[in-house]
Amino acid sequence: MAQILGLVVLLLGSAALEWLIPIGSLAVLVGFVLYGVDTLQARVLPRWCGVGLIIDLPVTIALGEIWGFVVFGLLWLALGYVLWSQREAVVRQSAHVS
């Protein structure tokens, strides 16, 4: 929200709340790291997914916006594929138990 508010105010021609943009960016960085740590602790998703969430935003900053977003998109595509491919095993396993 801080990033959006800062950008809206900046687009309206005022620089009074421009300082909100870097604070929002820092909040997003901290949020993704915490999300990755929680993913690792929950042990529900593959371990590489949690690690990917932790390191993706710093990689995005290092590689530049376009390549970082490509890496982030590939992470989500890989996770989607893994979950999709495992769903049949879960359905078979639950049908076998009941």
C-alpha cells in the first residue's frame, strides 16, 4: 500500500510522499523473505520454493527488473507444475484409503 500511495501522489504532481516508495519496496523485500521462511517451516511446499522466495527479490535487484521478473515467473511456473503433477498421486492415495 505504501508503494501505491507514494506512486499515486507522485503521479498527481506532488513529491510530498515520495519517500513512501522506498519504504514500500523494503516492506515487499522483508515480506517475501518472511514468506519464504514460513514456507520452509511449514514443510507443505517443496523446499526449493521457500528458498526461491527468499532469494528471488535480491536476485531481481541484482539482475535488473526484467530478468528478475523472468526468474520469479519461472519459479511460480515450476511450483505450479510440481503441484499439478502431484495432485493425481494425492487423489489416488485418498481414494485408496477410504
